[in-house]
Amino acid sequence: MSFFLPTCSRVTIITIIRNDVLGLARTLASVLAQDYGNRQLVVVDGGSTDGSLEKINEYGSAIDILISEPDEGIYHAMNKGVALADGEWLLFMNSGDEFVAPNSLSRAVAVTGPDVEVVYADWIYREDGQCVKADFGRMNIRHQSVMYRKSLHNVFGLYVVGSGVTISDFLFFLSIANRRWKYCDQPISVCDKVGSSGKPMHFYQRMAIELIFARRNRVKVATILLLYPLYRLLKRYTSFMR
């Protein structure tokens, strides 16, 4: 049973989907099981052809807004979701991701206040159940476990869209790093380990952004880039030996 308190902030949950009907079903069931009532669910489909759209339509009015059309990638789709959101707060729970528990959203909202602009929390990997500790100082956070005020986009703009760009969320979070963040002591999301963040191009983009934001100096970045191929080789070897 959901609840609604008149003084509670409106939260828009945005789900991005393209050809992931099984993951989508898991995500939507998790979103709709949340006990926080003052929420909006926006689903942005990139023109799925695997039955995902039919699955979405099964939920009917439980989905507040649905848009289904080709897009220019995940960040373009995310920007569409931001534009459609009517909530004061935004949280992205994309296809395949889940809330940890039915009270995850209400727990996140509970730590908000007039002096809070971003709520962040730990997350759990689906593959092995590992709970990963969010580290704000290192900006080691997961998009699915971050809830932030929509108004931040008015100040810092939308997510950067470009061919091959996989780092736009990290770039946005760095841009708002000096705003008012607060930690929620309950993990928010369950998500997969795999994804674009594990690819070399993503790593190189992250190093470039950290250099631009002066989070690392040139010597450290150069050293890391020099050793990175060896790190990947050793990681692949150790995985093979298991």
C-alpha cells in the first residue's frame, strides 16, 4: 500500500528502455512496489522491437508518461525524461535496475530537506549481492542510487549527448559536486556490474574529465593511463585462472 503526505516532495522516477523486455518487467514491478505515493513514473522507450513496448502497455495508467521513439543514445533519452518530469526530485531507475526494498524511495526522501539538493546512497550488485559503499569524495557513486533536485538542470544544463560519450552522468555529478549532498544510510538500488563503465573508452573519458576538473594532476593521469593496459591484462588473466 502506498502512502501520500501533502508535505512530501514529488519524485519523478525515470526509466530508460530499449529492447530489454525481461529487465523492464523487473524494474517496473520494483518501482510500482514502492510505498512512497507522491511519485511520477516516466518511461522513455528508444523504439524497442522485442516486445518491450507491449510489456509497458500492460501497466496502463500505472505509468504516468510514456514516450516511444528513436533516440540518440541513453543520455539523449535521459534528457527527454528530465523534460517530461513534473517532480521536484529526479531518480533514474533504468531498465534492469531495481529498488532494494519497497521503502527505498521513502527512505531516500526522508533525508531530504530545504538544505539538501542531492541524496546519494550505496548500491548492490545483482550478480553477487555485493553492497558497494558510495564514496562522495572520490565521486564513486551510482546513478541509480542518486536522487537530486530537477532544478539543478536549470543551473548546470542537461546531460551531454555525443557519439561515443559514456561519461555524461559523471560529468554532471562533478558539476554539482559543490552543491548540498546528503548520504542515505540504506542502499537504494540493485544493478548489474556490466555496462559501458567497464569499457576502456569510458575509463579514458573519466581520466580526461578528472584532469579538466583538476581532481588529478597531469603526472597522475599520465601514470594511470600508462599502467591501465597492464591492469586490464592482469585482471583478465586472474579471471581466466579462477
